[in-house]
Amino acid sequence: MHVLLSGSELPIPDIDVLPLLVDFGQVDLGQTGSHTVQVSNLGGADLDVLGVTLSGSAEFSVVAAGLPGVIGPGGQEAVHVSYTPVDEVPDSGTLTFDSDDPDEPSVVVELLGESTPQPDIDVDPWTVDLGDVTLGDTAAGTADVLNVGDADLTVYGCSYTGDPQIILVGCPTGAVIGAGGADLLELEFTPNAPQTFGGVVAIASTDPDEPVVTVDVVAVGAAPDIDLDPTQLDFGALEIGVSLALDAEIWNLGDGGR
């Protein structure tokens, strides 16, 4: 006796995720880049996506409106991944899909991103002290305008507000300072009174988070102040032809010199 047997495989789900690497490249600080990950069911039975797990840098976010959930045979769901860098440190993460696919229960998508290189202004020193200067004299002072970032820094210009005895004589207006480079800020001070003077220089540039920085300027007008000790020399009574020498000290009790 011959018995004829026949049968067929039961349909099974088959998950497919594309792409498996999402590289956002360079994104400006504070801006958002977006990519879409497609989750498909290439099998002949319903695919139950049990979980969507995002891990790694907090700068990544995910919106999966239809997942977790069931994807029918031949169907697909779109998962939207966003990246918003907040610093200059490269970021990485993973997006994991868990399902009832019998041979691929977990599929991992790698996430990469970094911020676009940015300029970063610095000034050395942040307070320019022009010192004690005698009335009528002129003293000069400088500060370095530095770019401590990773991209070119363009200086738009400088403005000074404060006592008119302090003058801004040099500003790197229009200068393009490369990463690690520097340019010069120049000031002069000519006091007309024995007192303290001051002002502020504002520097505008392409630094994204500090578009305008300020530099303090301080100076002192110094005046000389003569004093004699003693204030009177008494030679007494001298015989004719006799010489006598007496000493007197001259002091400057002020802050200026001549």
C-alpha cells in the first residue's frame, strides 16, 4: 500500500530594517537633522514588533507612531529619527527593534552624528589695565582676540563706550581668524586729571553663542606732588669767605613722575 503525503511550510514573519546605519553627518549646534528608518515585513505572516528601544546619546530622539504593533505581510512602518547636537562632542547611539521574527528577534540600527565645527571667541585679557599714567602722557595697551574654536572666526567690528581719555585705536574689523589664531585689540590712554578712568569695548563676531563679547578697560591718571625736607635752610652767620653746604631732600609724594 502506498500513502501519498503532502504538506507546506507554515508562513512566518520576516523583519527587514533599512538602513542599518544612520549617519547624520555634521549638524549645526541647536539645529535638528532627520532621517527615516523603514521597518518592513517580508514574510507571509503577521510581524509583531514588540519594542522599539533608543539608547546612547540624549541628542537622538525617535518617533514611531505605529510601533510597537503588528505589520502585516508585505507591509511597512516608518520610524523617524532626529538628531539635535548641543555640544561639540561626537554622538552615537542605537535603535533596537524587537519582534517575533524567528531568526532575527532583534535588529539594531547604529546612529552617528556630530556638530558642525564652530568658531569660539576668547580675549586675553578680559580686562585691559592701562596702569597709572602721568597727566599729559600717553600709554598704550593691547588684548589678544583669540579663536579657540574649530572653524574660522570673522570679526565684524568693535565699539568703545566710556571715558573719552581712553581711545580705541585698533580693532581687527573684517579679520578672519583661523582656528587657533589671534589678532590684536589696541587702546591708548591720555589722562587729564588725577582720577580713575574706565570703559568697555564690545567686539562683534560670528561666534554662534557669544555674538558680542565685552572687554573692560581701566586706567588711572597720576599727578606728581613735590615735597621738600626741610622746607627752610638756615645758614646762620658766616664769616666772610667761609662756605657752608646744607642738604635738602626733594620728594614726589604723588603717583605721577616728571
